[in-house]
Amino acid sequence: MAVLNTLRTKFGLAVSIIVALGLLSFIIDPSQIISTVQENSSKYDVGNIAGKKVSYADFQSDIERYTTLNEMLSGSSVRSEQEQQQIRNQAWEELVNLYLFFPNAAKAGINVGEAEMKALLSGEGAAPEISQNPMFQDENGNFSPAAVVDFYNNIASDASGRTKLYWDNLENVIKTRQFYTKYGSLFMNSNFQNALMQRKAIEENNQTAEVEFVMVPFGYAQDSTVVVSDSEIKAFYNGHKNFFKQQANRDIEYVVFEVTPSEEDIEAANEKMAAAYEEFATVENMKNFLAKNSERPLSNYWYKAGELATVNSEISEFVDANPVGAVSPIVKAGNTFYAAKVLGAAPIADDMQVRVILAADAKEVTDSLVAQLRLSEPMQMTQTYIIPGCEVLFSAPLNTPQLIKSAQYGQLLAEVVSKGEAVAKKQVAILEVAASSSNQTFNRKYAEANEFQVLAKNHNYKYAVDSTHVYSHPMSRVLESTANYGSVENAKEVTRWIFDAKKNDVSDIISINQKYFVIATVKDIHKEGVAKIEEVSPMIKQQLYGEKYGVKKAAEIKDQIAGLTDMAAIAEKLGSSVSTQSVAFSSMGAQSLDPAFIGAVAAAKEGVVSAPVAGTIGVYVFKVNSRDAGSFYTEDDAANYMNQLNQYASQMILPVMMEAADVKDNRARFY
């Protein structure tokens, strides 16, 4: 009974909790629990700005908004990785402004009021985004405040919300720039040179000195008598910790098993090419044929002589030398087979000026449509920068409006205003068959990777490397933003594993683009913040060694030249030669010389041989023969220099704010 009573007393509460959790599992959706955990875990935060957490879900919503806006402005839903990165940057910058910059600007007494915004959006001093926007101009191309008002009044009638999204972005861009302009002006106008300061700066920067000097280089051999102690390293580290701040990073090693076509795969591609080649020469519907049989679809591009060399040099030479209808022999380059057929030849311009408008419902070209078209501004088009569907205009007559079909925009009305000089070009169909790795090849390479992984898991990574004789790639300072590992690109899966792993962990097989199998191990972990002393001591030791060695070398040279006052004699004693230099002290003219040497020259007396000066690359002994006060550094130079400093200061406003607020940008963890 005593035992039962003890169990009831000590474990009654625990049992109650377990039972309660069991009951809750029937009431609460497990996905809600997971979501709540994620919301409260910084691991799932894209960042932290001035104490405000930025969750992945919220940030992704902002990205989707900017993506929609980008599609509206560009007319294209196709985005490259670079464009996606720009969209993510826009979304992040908006949050930094909202949570950090705007509040700081308000604390400084800066504001952009309603009346000011109204003037910027529709007044006489309207911002360029409004006044230069064709949407807000009259038929003569002049800014129309009434058009702005009409646009704003129609926002509510757009059920899609896109009109509001567009307007909100205009407001945000204009308001943000106004805030930055005011805040930058605050800095620019508070940092100025009065007349006395400017006169002194001009005087100092116009000073030049004619100098004779002898330089004894340090060389590369280590001096065993120069010792840097652990206590000296520790003292330097403690006094300069801000120098050793770092992002979280990892030191790793990894092996790569690349899946490449086997000889059997290449032969299969050769047979496929041979089977298609005969029909390629005679087929009438080339577009459909290439869509079914070629890696490269039919292109409307017209090639100048030599341009096809970017595809294959032999194909380029054949096309340049042969007439319409000619078909090249099969050409093999690496694991790819090519054949070309010349479809046409004509003089085609490199560029043209085109007017184009949407004409979705038009059945024919009418006078009213043409009048609307003629109000639009011509745009330059080239074969690589062109609205899809407008390729046919390169062979169209000038000033002849016509309806054309665009796969991206639907029906358009367009006319060519002018064309560049016509150049002889050819239109070409290219049959391209590339060897791809078969399932058997893929499985063989996977088996190799699996063998390595089993050895690494059962023993250790080094044992697997030694046993299989594969090359292990070392890589230091891997950041969360790292995406490429040598030739293996777009490998963020590897990075994510690395930052979730512990030291000496070995990854499973990580497949990248169905082309590479990567297995990695973490050799060392470097946390965000100040690097550990053991991580930076070699660098500190080298710096302190250089300083101590310079002092020792200067002392030795001082003893060697004691009593000598002639520079030629000093040079002979030191086994060197005398050089001459005109040293200007202007901020623009002294960048390429050793700073220690320049500083010593600035303070030296004329006609006196200096004591040895230890610089960054050697020891200097010099004599200032004369000083001159020039007039090459002017008031404009002084003003320009101050302007450069102010520009730099204005560019550093936000980075300094972000550092002071300890902003955490974890986007690389997710993208």
C-alpha cells in the first residue's frame, strides 16, 4: 500500500498530463500543432528586423505580391533565377524600410505627409513615376492630373485587385524615395567644410616632396628569432574582437559521382540521329518534326555569318558556305550530334523601331486603331530583345500597320517605323540529338555512390575515401547562401544538410538535378559572431610577426648605416640602390605608396637622412630634398572629395542601421 501511495503521489500529475494530451489529440489538428511550433521557432524565420520576426509564410506572401507586380510590368510570367532573386530582394528591402528605416527616420523628425504625397502623385511637382508614365498622359504626351484621378477612382471597380496593387506600389516607391532623400539631405547638409577647413585641406593636399630613398624588402624567409607568444596573440584578439566577426559557416569535404552517358548511351543517340536524319532533309513541316525529334526547336532567328559558331563551328562553316536547301552531314561534338538545313537567305536588319498596341478583339485594321497605334511611342527591337510574335516584322514593309499573333500577349497591332541597315542572313533548322544517361547508367553510378556511403556510415568518411580512391573536395567557410560546389550548381540541398548536421556527420546520398550524387561530411563548425581565438590565431600571429620583424629589421639597418649621411653610400652599404619619388599628399595622389613611408615623409625635415622606417613590404631610409606648394588641388577637388565622402555616408545609412539593430537575414536558408 505504501508503494502504491508513493506512485499516486509522485506520478499522479504526470499521468494526468499524459491522459490530457491524449484527449487533446482528438480535438486539435496535428498540423495546427506543427504550424504553431514553426511560428514560434526562429529556425522557420526568414529574418529578424529590429525585433520583428519575419516568418517564411509572411515573406513568401510578399514575394508572391511582387511576383504578380513583376508580371504586370513585364508582361511575362517566365522568370530567371536572377529575376527571382531581384524579387526576393525587393520584398526584403520593403520589410527593412517598414520595420527599421521609417521608424528611425521618424525619430529624426522626418515625415512624408498626406499633402506632400498628394502633390507627388497628382500635383504640378508629380514624381517621375507618375509624370512620365504614359498611363497618366494626354493624347499629346503631356502629364494629366485628371488621368491620375480617373485611374485612382477606377481602382475599386477592378475585382482582380491588380489595379490597386499597381497603385500601391507606385505610392510605396515614391514615398520611400522621399524618405531616403530627406534623410540623406540631413546627413549631407550637416557634414560641410567651412572656408577655413577648405583652405587648410587645399593647402595640405597641394604639398609635394621630392624624396630620395632606399628600400630593403622583407623577403619571404621566416626569422626564427622573431617569436610571437600566445599571450601577445590573446592580447591582440581581446583588443580587436570586432575584426573577427563572422557569419555562421562550415568547413566540409564532399565527393561527387557524376552521371555521364556511357558508350552505349552515346551509340543509342547516334542511332536516333541516323534514323531522323533522312527525314530531316526532306520534311515539309519542319516545326513539328524538330519538336518531336530534336533537342532544339525551330527558331525564327536569322543568323549572320559566323553566328552559328556558338552552336557548333563546323555547322556554322557549312551554313555560311552553302545555299538554301543544303543539308549538312552529321557532326559529333562531345556527346551531342548535329545536322543543319538552310531554310532561307535574305538581307535582314539587326534592329528596328516598332509601334505596337494590344488589339485583342479587332477583326481588321481600322482607322481608329491606327490612330491609337500612332499615339504610342516606338520601341527598339532586336532579334534577341523582341515581343514574341513580332519576329515577322523584320521582313515587313515600313509604316504598314498589321495584325499579328503573339503567343504571350494575344493579338497585337504593329507597324515598323524604321529599320537598321540590312545584312545578309540565313534562317536555319538544326537537328540536335544529345546522348542522355540511361537507367542502367544512372543505376551504376548510384551503386558507386551507395558503396561509398555505406563505408562512410559504417566506418568513417576518410576510410571511405581511402577505400574507394575517389577524390574528396575540401571546402572551407561554406555559408548558408552557398549554392554551388565546384561544377555542381544549384545544390542548396547540400547546404541545407550541412547546416543541420553535426561535426563529423556523413550525409546520405544527395541527388542534384539527376546528374550528380553528392556525399558530404562536416569537418568543422563556425558559429555566427566573433570567431574563436584558435580559429584566427594563425592570422594574428602572422600580423604580429610582420610588425615585430619590421621593428627588428629597422633596428639592424640603423646599426648598419650609423654615421652615414650620403644616400648613395647608404644604398651601397645595404646592397640596394637609390630611387627618387615625387610624393604628393593629396587624397587622390598617394594611394599606391606604402602608408608608413608617406606618413614619415610628411613629418620629415628637409635635407636630413631619416631613421629607418618599417613599412608593409620593407624598410625605408629616405631624405626629403625639397618641398613645393603647388596649385593642382583646387576648390573643386576639395568640394568633390567632400561630396564623395557624403555620398559614401549616405550609402552607409541603412547598413549602419541594420548593424545597430542586429538585423538577421536568413533568406539563404530557404532560397
